[in-house]
Amino acid sequence: MSSLQFGFSQSSAFAPVAGYGTALSFDGDDDFVQLSSALSIGNTSSTITARVKIPEVGSDGLDQWEEVGVILGNYPDSLNARWSVDSYGRVRLQWNNDEINLTGSTDLRDNTWHHLAFVRELITGQFYVYIDGENEVLTSHASAGSNFTFNTLHRIGADNSSNPNNFHGVIDELQIWNVGLLPNMLNDSLIQQLFYAIPTPYAPGLIGNWHMDSGSGTLLIDGSLGSNNGTLINMEDSTSWVSSLSVSFAESEDTDLIAFLPAYDIDNVLLSFSVESQPSHGTVEMANATTGKIIYSPQQNFNGTVSFNWKVTDGVTDSDIQSTDIHILPINDNPTAGYGTALSFDGDDDFLQLSSLLDIGSSSSTITAWVKIPEVGSGGLQEGEEVGVLLGNYPSSPNSRWSIDNNGKIRLLWNNGQLNLTGSTDLRDNTWHHLFLVRDVDNSKFFVYVDGENETITGHDTAGDNLDFNTSHRIGSDNSPNPNNFHGSIDELQIWNLSMEPTIINNSTIQQNSFFMPSPNSTDLIANWHMDEGRDSILLDGSINGNDAILNNMEDSLAWTNSSIPVSYAMNEDMTLIAYLPGNDVDNDALTFSIESQPDNGVIEMQNEGNGSFIYNSEEDFNGTVSFTWKVSDGTADSDIVSSAISIAAIDDVPFAEDMNLIINENSELADTLSGYDVDGDTLLFTIFTDPTEGLLEVNDSLLGAFTYTPVEDYVGTDEFVYIISDGQSSDTATVYIIVSMVNYPPVAVNTHFTAERNIMFSGMLLGSDPDANVTVGYSIVTQPLYGAVEISNEINNSVQFSGSDNVYCGGSLQYESMTVAFWAEPNHSERSFITRGSSQGSANQRNWDIYSDGDEILFSVSDGTDENVLSAAHPELGEWHYIVATLDAVGDSMQLFINNTKVGSNSSATVDLAYNKSMFIGGSVNHKFIGRMDEVRLFNRSLSRNEIDKLYNGSQISDGLLAYYRMNSSFGDTLYDSAENSINGVANASLWSSQTPVKDFTYIATTNNSSVDSFYYSVSDGDLRDTSVVRITIDLMGNNAPVGGYHTG
């Protein structure tokens, strides 16, 4: 449908009507209004709106089970409809001889005006009823009924029955439209128009509009263009025309109200609405003077009833002035824990005018406030500028003024300068300070406290004369024609007519009152401005005295600022703190304070949950800062949770060192801080008394006690050291106990490949190791090959473990000029010999060749008995298995050194002819014997090519020139068997046979003619963790080559 529109003519003969004028009262007996024309709403969507007021049961002649009666109807005529209210006070709708018969659920018999809207909507095929804008629940129905054309006249207040249900109540503003209003079209603006705006005759879709404002006679004028006037039947002039409802609105607290003022003109001329007076709280804005649309902006936190006056004019004549109420419904405002907003004063012309006189001149008084003043040069505050007046009425007589001077110090003027006092602390530091300004009549003194400390002020011996102030004070200024306006922020201003102290110390108890927020009815509380409104121009007094203040020259967006006053407390060690948690509620609801989390040290107990007082006791000898969290509740809503700190100052105590128990993993570094403190806060010095035995300790910061401990590589076990803490006068010692825990590193399986001949058993080695010390790994087949069979050997593979005091003697009968030596080694020391012929690391005449380590390097040396050539490379990582190959080509005069299949050193001009008059020792000889494990040692009488070394590294057996092959698992007792044809067995000389080895024997046989490749997966496990790798196989389908064993380090 189209939106409601209004049209107007331009001449006037009658005064316009503001509001609703009169209404028609129906007695429920025989009153009704006979319309003069048939209604054309039977075959279209339609909307019927009306205002009704039905008496309560038992009043005004309405009986318990009496039908309230028909609002509009022509029943029982053929093609009929009836809109009524039944004997339960519920709306009822009947259509086409009860083809549709619907009933609502709300009892309207409450002697209150209700707005009804009956909607028949053909688009949705539904009937709707709205009561006061709310969609009424109706009995179920599946259609909007049949369409037809009414051929008999309707009546208002009855129908055409021989025993009609005449209406019992009052009706006003009955409108009929041939359009339907769907639920989703009833937005706020349209609802307000239906409620209050009175359409003109030209409004589209309007076919009947009876204002009931004739006020006399028997003619009811139709205000639409249809001129469907009605005739009052059986209705006495003096009793039928009654005053209609007053115009009033309702809205929730802190919510803008958008509404339409009702008015009309019988001449249908253009009307203009105007607001004649503003409400006492908030403002009414005429948003559209033609439609009467208003916007009411409430005063924050205000609830109650306000009124404003308005009128309309047709340009010639004005209506009567109407007074309209706005009912502002209270909502529960969340209480504030701590401090919400504060007021910022620009130092130019900002101030607050109090609405009442202050009764503090004839008795003792206390003024407390939080203030924050910018530093000089910031926030617009200039050097030498008066900070300004906190509170004053100077120069009115009698007068007083509390201000801050051009040195940032508190100043007090009393009774035209009878007293002129100045403090000593400069407050211009952009920090919140709490002020206690006390006039103590009993002791005839003024006192000033800044942050709880008694301020030194200029000397005086009197509290001045008692005064009765007859002019109101201002906050942020005084009454001077050239006032010193305050420059800074103010929060939580309280005025009492008694003297108070911010801090009271009694033996071991300290009581702090700085954060006390009194209840509104606290005894002797004159005024209490929380400054927590956060907007608008009224500052509410939180006391019961209602001394509200008006903001002057203060912009809303600039004046209200976040307060962020830190709620923190201070006390001395071993004392009891009694203090208050600050909180307030703009609704003045009773509050309940609660502790949400306790401090790390000590306990807080609520002394009075109603006013926020609490008691805190720390543990003995504790000093430092602790924090706790708390909140306040008004019984309906909770505040935000606030965190507060308590600073406990130290008393004289000796320093304390505390034993520590620490746990770290092997091969890691521990960074920590030694545990010790001095409750006096003296500077402490940490020193080591005894060092650890199984690691390296370094003190990184002797003042903080920060240290780093690094255990010996691969060490697992316990360690400890002792440290001293000193404050320069006394000291204490403590022990740090360290447990170095073993870490289970995952084992490593290595991809490998080999070539196998079809139908011939291949014997090879799988590769796997564990970085953890002394861990034997287990092997398993994960997936079988597709074209063959694989089996892991049950035989145990071993290695030889050398401790640095033993070796394997292999004799001296081997003769060669060129050579290659290859072996697996897991070194655990970087200054030992791996394998040598002669004396390990001896002079040239003491050895033929030697592979040894010298700190950071691994070296390969060859000698002719006089001269020698040496290759060197970076030493491989300790604790891990490495494949090492060294070659000497006597013909080509070249030497090479390989680690893990990577060439790490070479010499192409090695002219030394190798001597061979010495014995070979695996694990070194004489001095520098090897520490670690070795396996799979091979010695060749020639220099292997790069390709051969690669094949050897990747698992192929090379037999050409193989002089000796020590597998380490071919052992019995102290004998290390040579697997080569020379059978030069070695003597193990007390060496240990170890099950930790990088290889594991297996067999494979290819059984296919269809594929030249195969593979299988195997895993290596330490019992908890495992790793998986793949073995790839090249199958020699021709069967010309024997299988070879292999392994691959990856």
C-alpha cells in the first residue's frame, strides 16, 4: 500500500482542533449511529482503526457476562460483517455469516483508552488485529474470507439485528481505509501516525473518518471525502458527547521518543504545529511542523513524568494550547564500580551553577574531591596561569572560595579574606589527586590533605567566622565578573557539614577514607556529585538534598571525559588496612559490594557489603604490591569487574634466599632467576658460593639474580649449586637443586636401495639409529614387497663400544701402497683417534696412516716414516652415527676424505709413499684412544673411485681390493672376526660389544618376471616412538648379476 499522505486547502472559517476534542459514549442499551452510505470494503483489503474505552466489570452498568457490544457492523443482513467486543472483553471479528469468526485474547475492560486496528489483507489471506500497536493473537484461520459488496448500511455501536449487541463504552477517532496494513509495514513512524496523527480527507485509501468532535446534536460528520455522515439514534445530547482522551506518550528512560501530535481542521486547511513550552527535563523538537512529528530527547537517567505545551494554527486562527505528558519509564541502570566519567573544565568560561544554597558556613565542614590538573605547557595551561576555582561564591557577601593558584597550590579564601591560606604542593602534574578540605570549628583550624597526607599551609589560629551563605556557589568558578575558571578535571565532589580525616592510624591499623562513596541519605552529607552522567547539561546531586547543578558553556562532547581514577591503596608491612571500595548507582538503588578474586598475598574480608568497607591483612613480613578484583551489584545488574592494587611498604628485614627445585630436559638450557628478596626493598647482590658439577652456570645479572645453567651434553641426572644473597649488610644462602631429565628423541629410519637378482636370495642391511644414548632400536616390516619376499634377520647386530682405554688390534701383516678405509662411527669425544696404523697422533716415524680428531677438526694423515700429508675438515657432530671414508692414491699422489658421502677434503699433491711397517688398531693406539662406537670397518689396498665410494655409501658391497672387513657382529669373546678372505682377525682388548648399531641384516628374494622394480617399507622403533622409510629394489630379470647388500644413510 502507499504511505499515509495528507492534503490541504488554503482557506479557513473554523478554528483548528488540537488533540481529540470530544468522543461518543454508548450506554449499551439502544445507542447507535446509523451511517448514510454503504461501505466499499467487502472486496478489497481494509483497515479499521478506532480508540475505545470500556468500563471495568461492575462499574458504569457493565455486568460480568454482558457482551460489550458491536463497534461496527451490519449483521445479520446478507453479505455482512461485524467488529465487536465479546462478554470476556475480547475483540471479535465475524465475516460473511461467520465464514470467518475470530476472537482475540486481551481483556479490554479496564476503563482505559485502547487503540484498535482491524486489518483484512487479501495479499496474505489473513485477518490481523493490533491492540495498542501489538499484534493480537487470534484464533486460527486459513483465509481472509470471501469478497463481496455490502448492500446494506453499517452502524457504529450496533448492527442491524433485531436484538443488537449495542456497544457499552466510549468510541473516538473511527477511521476506515480500503487498504491493508501488513505487520512488516507497521514501523515505528507508521504506528505513531495511526495512534495520534489525524489524516485529512485527501489521504489515499481513506473512505471514512469520524472524529466524534461535533460536540452536540445528532449529526456525526465524516471527515473523509466520502461524506458518509452518521445519525445518532437514541443518544441524548447531554450524555453522549463526552471529553475524549488526553494526548500523552510513554517511553523508556534514556530513549528518544518519536511521536505525532494529533490535530485537524474541519475546513481541511494546512496546519502548522508548534511547541509552546519545554518540559522540565529533556527537550522536545518539532521535527515536522506540518505533520506534527516531534522528537523528545530525555535527560540522562531521568525517569518520571514531564509535560510540554503545544498548539496548531491554520494561519488565521490558533487552537487552544494543549498540555501533553510524557511518561518516562524507569530502567535499571547498571551500577558503577570505581569511577565512570568526570567533568573537564577548559579554564575559559566553563562552570556549574548550583541550584541551592550550601549550609556549611556555620559549622564544621569537609569538602572532598578528585582533581587532575595538566602539566604546565600541556592541555593549554600556561606558566603563571591561575589553575582556577574548585568551589566558590566570591565576591558575594558572605563568601568562600577553594581554588588552586598560579603555582599549582591549594588556596582558601574565607569571608572576604578574613582567612587567606595557601598549601605547599604543586598539583600540576596531570595526575589524579584526592583532596580533603576541612574546616574544624571545634579545633578552630583549617586542614588540607592531599592524597591522604596532611598538607603544610600558611599559619593561622582560627577557623574564621561562622557564615550563612545567601548566594549559591559554583563548581569550577565563582561569582566574580572576571572569575578564575578552573582548568583541569574534577570528579566525585562531596560536601559534608562535619570535619573528617582521610587517614586514621591506630596502632597496627590504618583506615583510609579516600574512596568512600556515601549513600544518598548519609548523615551530615550535604551534596554528592558523582559526575557519572556522561552527557547532557545537568549534574545530579547523589544526596537526598537534590542540589543539582547546571553545566554552563560546556560542550557535551568535551566536558564529559573518562575518569580512570586508579582505585589503589597503600599501607605498611604487617599492618591491617581498613578502606572502602567506591561505587554508586544513578538510580540510588541499594548496592552490594563483593570480592571476585583475592590477592596473591593476604586475605580481603568485606566488613560491610552495603557501603564497600573491607579489611585486608597481608602475610607476615610481606611487602610489595598485590591486586584483587571486585564488583558492585544493585540486585538486578552487576557493574564491570574492577582490579585494584594494594601497595605494602617494607619495614627493616634481612634478605632471604630460598631453595629452588628446577627441572630441565637434557641438552637444553635453563634460564631462570634466583629466588630471594629483601622486604626493605634494598638493592640485592646475587653471587655463586659453590658451582654445579655437571654443567656450566653463568650469572647474567647479579642484581636481579638472572642466571643460565647448561648441563653437560647428554647428561641425565641431578646437579646443584649454592648461591648467596646480600643487601650489603647481611646475607643468606640457598641451594638450587636441578634435575636433568632424559628426553626421548624419535629414532631415525633411512631410505635405501639395492639391486637384486631374480630368484636369488639377497642379503642386505637396513639403516636405523636413535639419537638417545644407549637405546637399542627394533626393526619391523611395515609393508611387504609386491614382487618378492623380505625377512628381517633374527641375529643380533652389534657394534664395538670404546671407552678411551681400549682398542682392537688387527696385526701388521697387510701390505699395500694405495689404500681406502671406510667405517661407521659414533664419536662421543672430539680429541680422539678413530683408526690408525701405528701410534695414534704420533710423529711421522711412529705411524703409517691415522684418522683422528683434534678438537673442532677431523684429520686424515699418511706418512712414509719421515714426511706426512694431512687432510682436515670440520668435526662431525658428536653422539650421532657418521660414515667416514679416507683414500690414498699412491700412483696419482692424491688423498681424499669423505663424511656421509660428501667430500670434505682432498690433496692432489700428496707425494708421500705410504709406509706399511706398523700394526693397525681400530679405536686408536697408545694415546688418544677412541671414545664412542664403531661398526662395519673396511680396508682396501687401492683408492676407490668416487663412484665406488657412492656405491659403498649407498649399500653395494665392493670386493675388489678388500683386505679386511670387520662387521663387529662377527665376534666371539675378545675376537673380532675378519669377514674378508685374508681372515686377519682382531683382538678386542677388553672392548665392549654394544647392541647399538646403525645397521640390521635382512634378506630379500625377487620372485617375478613382470617387474624390474619393487619396494617395501620398514620401521625403526625405540618402544615408544618410531620412524618409517622405504627400501627401493632394482630387480635384475636377466639373472646375470649376483645380489649385493646395501644401506643408505640419507
